[in-house]
Amino acid sequence: MKYHGAAFEEEVNRIIINALREDVGDGDHSSLACIPRSASGKARLLVKDEGVIAGIAFAKAIFKHVDPALKIEKVKNDGDRVVYGDEVFYVSGSSRSILTAERLVLNSMQRMSAIATKTREFVDRLEGTKTKILDTRKTTPGIRLLEKWAVKIGGGVNHRYGLYDMVMLKDNHIDFAGGITKAIEKTTDYLQEMNKDLKIIVEARNLDEIKEILKSADHVYRILIDNFNYEDTKNAVDLIGDQCLTESSGGITLETVREYAECGVDYVSSGALTHSVYNMDLSLKAMHE
């Protein structure tokens, strides 16, 4: 099951509950000690960096969970480009509630914005080609939905969410199963037996493996062209034609992604979208009226 609709909202709520349990515990005693229950205030989310902002909708969900009476006034939208000094939103209401939510809002938005920014850089490099950038399962445990959400905000495409919503036969599966053909046969038999309609991706380590995968092309949705150089990638794309979709992966960077795209692949996947980013510098500052 991929997350959308009610399932998406449920997972967002689950992340918020767990994060607040971790951070707030039995109370924000710093605020409880020195801020009266009746005190109200206003704060602004301030950008101290540049890139693509992401996580505003998630921040609204956090504030609503902490205190439904808090009011949010958006200045920017998820996916907007921002620069140093930009204001993203204002939050007003109980001062205690704002401070209780502050760290979770900042931690989430800083990471989501970093991921959206890096994704947008890849998307910009791919402009004019048919190739789309995919994320991977190389995400932070417990907040995968947030990180994949940020990839979408940045203009990328979500790969599978987990082990449950797509089959990917990689080198270890193939080797343990006794080869590519056996792995595909066992998978199609299993899916039929379990009455599951899941797409199958098969990883290829060389052109000979691609030729073998193509013998079972009717059952394969996409071929993962893994750690190929440019010339072999072009040859692989020519070989596959329109029999399956194609995906390049394996250490592809901003500097190399365009050349892989020009080989004609449909997708490029990069774990760097989610595992190699530097948080955007954001702060939530009280406003004195």
C-alpha cells in the first residue's frame, strides 16, 4: 500500500505522535515553568539559507496536533524557492503551544527542505530529457513518508515505499534463487499464488543479464541498469527498446546525471536525495508587537 488519502493522514499523525512522545515526554517544563498558561504570542518561520522550502503542510499538522487553536498564516507554499531573509509563515496563539511544537517543526522542515532542494537540483539538470529522478529506500527510519513527500515537493518521483508495494529482484535475490530466470519464475508464481498485483523490477549487472531478463520481458515492468558506464547504458537502452522501462542507478551524481539521461533511460534513482543532504537553516522567531 502506498500512502494516500486516509492512509497518508494516518501515517503523518503516527509520526507526529511518536516525535512528540520523544521530545516532550510528560511536558515542556521550560515553558511550563516560566510562561503563564494565558500568555499568547506570534512567531515567524525565517529562512537563513536558500533553496526549496518543504514541510509547511506538515508543520501545520504538527501545530494542529499540539493545539488546534493555533492559527497559521502562510506566506510561502511547499515547493517555492526561498532565499535568506524570507518569511515562510506566521503562527499565533498560546505561547506555550508554539514553543512545544517549535523543535519538531524546525527539525522536520529543515530536513524536508534540504531533500526538496537537492531533488530540484537533479530535476533542473534533467530538464529537456524524458528522464525522471527517483528516490530510494535509503531513508531515515521512522520518517520515510516525510522524506519521500519532500522528494515529490522537489519535483521528483517516488520509487516504492517499502518491501511490500513492489518487487525488486536485486543481485542477492537472483543469486540465492539460482539465476535471473528462476528468480522471475518464482516471483510470478508467488504473486499468482498470493493473488498480489505487484510490479516487478529486475536488476542487471551486465548486458548478458539484460538479454536474459528480456526473455521474461512480459513479466518485468522495469530493468534496473546498475553501475553501468555511459556506453554500456546506451547499449542497454537500445537492447531493451520498448519491451520494459529502464532505470539507471549506482553512484549517479549531479555531475553525471545528465549524461545518463542522454543515454535514453526513463528513470535515474539516487539514494543521495535522502541520505546525503545538509539541513536548510531555518528558525522560528518570536515577534514583538
